[in-house]
Amino acid sequence: MSVQPASSPKQPPSLWARILDSDILASFLRSKVTMVAAVIVLVLFIGAAFSPWIAPTNPFDPATVFLADANIPPAWQDGGDPKFILGTDDQGRDLYSAILYGLRVSLIVGLLGVALAATIGITLGLLAGYLGGRVDSLIMRIADVQLTFPAILIALLIDGVVRGIFKGANREDTALYVLVISIGLSFWVQYARTIRGSTLVERNKDYVQAARLVGLPAPLIMLRHVLPNVIGPVLVILTINLALAVITEATLSFLGVGLPPTQPSLGTLISIGNRYLFSGDWWIVTFPGVTLAILVLAVNLLGDWLRDALNPRLR
Amino acid sequence: MLAFVLRRLFQSLMVMLAVALIAFTMFRFVGDPVNQMVGVDTPQEQVAQLRQTLGLDEPVVVQFARYIYNAARLEFGVSYQFRLPVISLLGERAPATLELAFMSALFSLLVGIPMGVYTALRRDSWLAKIFQTVSLVGISLPTFLIGILLIYLFSVTLGWLPSFGRGEVVKIGNWWTTGLLTGSGWKALILPSITLGLFQMTLIMRLVRAEMLEVLRTDYIKFARARGLRTRAIHFGHALKNTLVPVITIAGLQLGSIIAFAIITETVFQWPGMGLLFLKAVQQVDIPIMAAYLMLISFLFVSINLIVDLLYALVDPRLRATIGAH
Amino acid sequence: MSFKTHCLAAVAALALMCGAAQAQTLRYANQGELKSLDPYTVNETTTNAHLGHPYEGLTARGKDLKIEPALAEKWEISPDGLKWRFTLRKGVKFHDGSDFTADDVLFSAERVRATGSNFTTRIPTSAKFVKVDDHTVDVVLTAPNPILNAQWDTWYIMSKKWAEANNAVAPTPAAATTPSHASLNANGTGPYKIESHQPGVKTVFKFNENYWKKIEGNIKEIIFTPISSDATRVAALLSGEVDVIEPVPIQDIQRVNAAGNAQVLTGPELRTIFLGFDQTRDELLESSVKGKNPFKDVKVRQAFYQAIDIETIKSRVMRGLATPSPLMIAPELFPTAGFTRAKFDAEASKKLLAEAGYPNGFELGMDCPNDRYVNDGQICQAVVGMLARIGVKVSLNAQPKAQYFAKVLKPGGYKTSFYLLGWTPGTFDSHNVLYDILGCRDVAGSSRGESNLGNYCNKKVDELTDKILVESDTAKRNAMIGEAYKMTVDEFSYIPLHQQALAWGVSKKVKLAQRADNSVLLYYATKEQ
């Protein structure tokens, strides 16, 4: 039988306190891999954000793309053209520009999708874990239903609904929203379950009990007290999910429900290049593929480091 | 406990109904099955008649009610494409998918857990870092690309493993077919299982590592150390055992992900399973197959969730108390 | 692999024979699946070719697509053109051992025209089949029809007795709600029997030792597997797991040829790929132009036509494997010598657009399939780029064929403003093109113009088309066809693009004749030991 301490229960430091407290900079500077990853992520994000100014051509403007330039190898290869450093794709788009623009599309899809998923998931997870009872059952049952529909199915569903509502809707206009919503709706469960699990444990802890005794309203307790203590794992899920979202987008375009080839994302470029894998036009799949892999790798490494750095017990 | 089980069973039933409703309404939007079934030059009256035969001209509610009634009797109708009962088509394809899912889950657990344990225990070793990086590369590429690269390397270039299909299968009983009893069956399983399991493997590895690190810092382990238990006993007897609780959850949940990703793997490897059948059904707007597939997957999921929840209740006494208080 | 299993079982007995027999097993992979074995369910080239192994028609088409006798040894047409007499081949047996007689022909003629059949147009509704004796059948017509038997090579003859015994008298409709015996089993007179059939997974054909004719090939067993993924299909050929694949993506042709163990058979296909305009609505469904339909103006259609750089599409998208076409029909089916394509000239296009009142172009939605024709999605993207250069901003809706057809075809209400489509006349004859693609859609209840999605309409063309149907003098007929085509070309009714190429991947061990209608017929195949 343990004896409850008589002193007021101590609340673990909040997330931001932990970040400030954790000598994050020192830990960052200690890890060379992390630094490299951070630089890569930074470069890719800047490249994506400023692609219209950095890229030599605008691959999304069909009037400036010439079919006669199609399938030109990278500049250093035989038959290469210095105008196209990394070569061109099957429509004659400059691959370097297309990658920059595609990166932007992919990151927009990924970030918005993951943000949507996290918002839904965290909210529902907190509610379920904290309130328990019927709310919990209801939310978790919705999660069960949700899990039945993988992102691919959800994309098809939303695609179909969009078509049903806006008759003759063009994929070019709707694809982005369809993807963001599909990703948001298919990834939220993980956040919800994680948050719910930690909240279940957390809500019985002394500091929450104390806050409740003081008479703080439930939403406030959830946001101010519980959330900061359960959010840690979410950051890790976020990083993995950002990568996953980009890959999901690529897969969906492989199955024909992704972004249209007229406005290719990184994933669309990969599935275009995939067609030319056997034919010797290796650059169309390789450069976007490598860009994607590097992006995902760097983001994941950052996530790893972040988790360790945020976890005071691991320092 | 019994009340808990009963309540969960009831909830599961509700979930199934909800899924049926969603599946049904969703696919009313995707496309018109009649267009898939008639040729370009089919007369209009024939099209109208088709609609009537299929009951597609009735109110959606009636169509749904009929669907539920039939589904309860395991009658999912006849596939528009194959003109065969959907349940027999799915039954015929199920062994392929289940075998593939099982093998890839096995692969991801057998490789993922040791790798996770190793990377947790030897955090700073070179090998651990290599494991982590290599596994990350594995999830940094889309599944379809990994599959195609594996085919390119092991089938086309080296000629070691087959690029498609299940190889030679042996019939067991009335409807189960297995590739596990023939050499070519095993060979055919290797590439698809790795392709499908790679992602799960990485996830499990990362999860085991993270959980191990957490557990190793707990007072409980510190206490065990203080008691002078051998490191090996602590690591594997105490730490790993505690780590496995969340792994049960995730592994259970991952099964859904495996089956979802099987759609892609089966497409790339022309694996004659349910995923391929489903994808074709989506392309051809074969509503009976799509709906039955979703019902089947939901059933699988709901059952797994039920089991995971019950296991959770058994494994974690804290939660057992909470559940009891509901 | 059931054959292998048999081999294993027989290992102790005759290992050598198994080895010898194995060499005559041909493994074939196609992009599409074989869904039903009922030969009246789906009228689609690939399915028809598959079923051409167990089944046969009264007539057949040879390697050059010429009509030749098959189950009918010969036929005569009465002077007034109203009666065709078919003399049936004697001594032919169905796979179940029963004799082939006139009763089977009469039965098949009823079944193919019954509700649920997808082949009702194979025989005119009013045609009467009369049994003269066991091996003679008269077909009595109400009007002359010189192309009566043009599509009879894929009107497969079924056994009356077998169908009656197996409750398969009615054709299996595409939307069958109960499983049908005929869709899972086949009993024809053809060179191959169905050994086993797992729809969508695998179908095994065994040679019919009692076949009435000596076949050209030496294949004893065909194992058919559908492989839908392009890369996997090519990989299976390159690694020697299959002997024949169809199609080979054109960008992979070089790779396959370079691999050393396989080669690609290429040739022109009879399908014409073209772009069509909605010329019937008063306002386009998807366009920035409101209150009028720019495509009703021939200048706009001409501007679009001349904006298309067909040679670049040929060299870049099609890698040279396409024949740019001035007509809506392939040169093999109608001599196109007198016709040329309007020249590619973007400047002229801009001028034409300006004259038509669109100096700054306009916005337009375009529909396109992306998994139906060779590189269809890429062609459409290229078209978008070319139109962008004359100021027309096209928003491309490239979609899988199931969704595409659901939107643009008749049951979907022809919901398109500008689209890409391909067409092979089923009869291999111009009448089909003039009737289905170039005929007016405005007569209720008529099937004329059903695939004329944009409803291009010229009554004079329709009149000529009706005359062409009944004209039996070839020279006169061709002159009329030429005249009709001329009218449609001058009005820029469509933008014909090209005939795409066939590309079959064939192992070096296999010799195979390629038919221009893209039917893979493996009784022409010979495999080395």
C-alpha cells in the first residue's frame, strides 16, 4: 500500500517548458546527422516555397512546354541539353523545374492533410480519453469504422462524392482537396488512439485530479493540462505522417486518383517516370524519387531527434 | 467483464451496420454500374431493362435494406463482371491475401522486433544507426516503386524470383489454396511479402525501440537492476515484456494497413488476392464486390479491435479497473 | 500450374514425355482479364480473341483479315440479294463429342439475338434462318445486305443440345444476377478446349485433338494469366515466365528487343484515334464562352485541327509507332490516298480563331481516358500544350476508362465538350464509321450516331450512308464512301489523329502471326522445343 503524498501534486512541465528546458540547441549541435537533416529539410522547404522564382521554367503552364523536348536526358549525358539540367519528362517539361513545383504541391498536400488529421485526431482523442463513457465509445467506434477505409478507399469515396455533387467536376480542380481530405480523414485515427491512450492514463494522475478539484472547466483542463503532456508522441507521428502523406499521394496517383499529370506533384512525377523505368529514361523516375526519399528521410531523422530531445528521461 | 464483452459485441454490430451504410451509399456515387456492363451500341431500352433487373431504379433505402438482409445471409449478390457469387469469388481469393498478409506480418515482426530491441539497447552503435537509416529509406519510397525495383532486380536482372502470381498452389480442403507447400509457392511469396511488410517492419522497429527506451528508464527496471538481476533477464524478461503491450495494439491495427497496402502490392505482383479483385472492382464499378469487400474487411477489423481491447483489459490492470468503472 | 501438378504425378511413369510436352505449353499474359466464357456476353476484341480458341463462327478471318470459310464450307447469295445459302461443314464435332448440325446454327442465331446478348447487331432482327437439311441453312433477308457476314467470325456457334442440357439457352447478360453455366464453361468446335477457368486469375486451354482442320501452330496447352501492371507484364516476359504478352508499352519496346530472349511484334492497328467536338449544344458544358457554342463554327474546328502537331505526337508520344490519319478509318480498310491532313500551322489557327471572334482564345474542358488507348493520357496532355499556344486554355480531365465512358457515352448523356476517343469499325467496313461516328443522332429510336458523341450532323452524309449499305457494286460503293468522307473532312467534323500501333511481346522461342485487329490467336503460334 503506497501512501499518497500530502503535498500538492506536481504537474509535469509543459511542452514548451520542456523545449526551453531541454537544451535543444546543444542537443542539436551535438548530432551531426540531425544538423544535416535540418539543412536538407530547410533547403527543400525553401526550394518548394520559392519555386516560381527559383525554377527556370514554369512546368504548369502548358504553353511554355514543348513536346519536341520530351525525354531529353540530363545535361551531362549524351544527347543532353544544358537548358535542362536534369533532363525532361515525357511531355518536355524541365525536370528540375517540375521537381521544385512538384515538391511544393506534395508538401502542400502533405502539410494540409496531416494538419487536418492531427486536428481531428487530437480533438477526438482528448474528448474520448478525458470524458470517457459514451463519448469515448462513440468516438472509438467511429475510429473502428474509419480504420476500415484505407486512404485509397477514402480517396475514391471523396472523389466519387465530389463528382456526384458537382456533376462533371474536373479532377484538375478537385484533386488537391480530395487528397487533403482523404489524408486527413484516413490518418486521424492514429492521433486519436495515441492521445486517448495517454489521456486515459494522464487523467487519473494527481495534477489533473487537482485541477478538477479546483473547479477548472473540462476544456481548459484538456487543453492546458492534459494536452501538453500527451502531445509528445504526436510530434513523432506528425513527422512520420508527413512522409506517409507524400507517399500516399504518390500511390494514389499510381492508382489513378492522385494529382493530375498536368500539374504533377512529386508523386505524380514518380508514377510518370515509373512508366519509363525499363525503357532507359531513368532520370524521370530517379530524380523525383531521390528527392522524395531524401525529403522523407530528413523529416524522419528530424522527428527522431525531436522525440529524443523532448523526452527528458532520455537525456 | 461479461457485460463489457456484451456491450462491445453490440457496439461492433452497430459498427458493421454503419459500415454497410457507408459502403452502400458511397458506391452509389462512384459511378453507374450499368455503363460498365453494356457495350457502346446497346439499345436504350435494354439499358433501362438492365436497371430494372438490378433493382437500380428503386429508392436507395429499399436497395440498402435489401442489401443488409442479403448480407446477413452471407449473400452479397453476383459480381457484375464475373457473373459469379461474390462470396465465392472472395472466398477463392481470400487465401492468397491472407497468406500474403500473414507472411508479411511475420516478416515485419521477426525482423522488426529484434531490430527495435537492438537499436534500443545499443543506441549509439554503428549497426543501430545503419538499421535506423536503412529502414527509413525503406519507408521513404512508395510501395509500388519498391515492388517494381525488387522485380527489376530479382526477376529481370538476376532471374532468381518470379515477378508475378502465386506459383504452384496446392488445394487444401474445399476452398483453401496454399503456396506454402511448394518451392515455387515459397519463391513467389518472397518479393510480395517483403514489399508489403517493409513499411510495417520499420514501424514496428521504431515502436519497439521507442517503447524499450521508455521502459528502460522506468523505476521498475531501475529497481530490477538494483535487485541485481542479470541484464539479459531485465532486457528480455521485463523490458521487452512490457514493451509488447503497445506492440499488440499496433500489430493488430497494422493488419488493416497491411490489407490496405495489399491492394497495391497485389497490383504490382499480379497476386490473385482480394486486393486485386477489389481494385479491379473499383475500376469497373462492380458494386457487389466493393461492398462485400468492405463488409469483410470491416468484420475483420471490428473483430481484431474487439480482441485487442479485450487483451488490453487483460494485460493492463490499470485499464481493467477503468473498464470496470464504465 | 495444374499441368505441372500432372507432371509431378506422372513423374514415376513417364518423366521424359512430360518434358517433351512441356515445351508445347505456351504461357500468355494480357493486360485484360477473361471474365466470361459465354461468347455473347461482352463484345470486346480481347475477349473475342480468347473465345476464338474454344469457339468458331460460320466464317473466320484469316491472318490478313480476309473472310474465309470455317463452319460453313461455302455460301451463295441469290441474285436479288435476299437469300444467302450456307453449306455447313460435315463431320465437325463439339468438344463434348456431339455433332455440329444446322440446328446448332439456328439455335445460335436465336441466342445471339436474344435479350441479354451484347452481339445483337451481328444479325439483322428481320433475318430468318431456315433449315434446308442437316448441313444447309438459308438466311432470308427483307433487304439486301452485302455485309451480312462481315462480323460472323466472332459470332460463335454454340451447341443446342449442350445449352439445353445445361440451362444455358438464354445468353448470359452482362448483368446476370445468377451464375450461368455458359459463362464458366465452354463447348465449342474450336481448336482448343477449356481445361480450367478461374475468372480473373488463370485460364488453361488444351488442344482439341479432334479438331477438323490441321492448325498452323504446335501449341498443346495455353496458360493464360491476366497481368494488368505494365512493368510486371514486361518483367514476366523478360524473365521468361511468360512467352507472349499483349500489349507491350511502346516505350519498353526497345528494352524488350535488346533483352535478347524476346522481341516485339509491331504493326499498324485498325483503330483510329481522334478528337471530337460537341457541335450540338447551344452552349458548351465546360467552357468560358457563354451563350453560344464555338464548335458550331467550322473555323474554330479548323483552328483546332491545324493547331495539332501530329508529327511531334507521333515521334515523341508514340515513338514513331503511329500512322497519322486524314480519315476516321484506317488505310487498310479504305484507301485514304485521295485525302491529306490539314497542315499543322499554329499561326493560321490563331488567325482562324480571331476571325471566328476569339482573338484571345477561350477556356475549355477536355475529357480523356488514361488507360484505354496507347499513351492516351500523354496524347491529351500534348494536345493541351498545343492548344495553349493558340490561346485556348484547356482544363484536362484525364480519367480511368470506366469513369470516362460513364461520362461521355450515351448512357451518361454525352457530357463532354471536347474529347479523345478511338474507334475500330467492327465490320471492318466504312459503313460502320459513317453510321456510328458520322451519322446524325437526331432520329429518336434509331441507333444511328450512337457513338457520335458531339453529334456532328450532315443529312447528305446520312443519305449516302443508307445507299452505301445496300450497294453491292464495290467500285460504286467506294466512290460513294469517298464522297461521304470528303464532306465530313471538309467540314472538319473531327480531328482524326492516327492509327496506333500493335505491340506484342513474344519470346524468341515462339513464332506468331500478328493480326491487325489486335486479336492474339495462339493457334498460329509455334514454340520451339
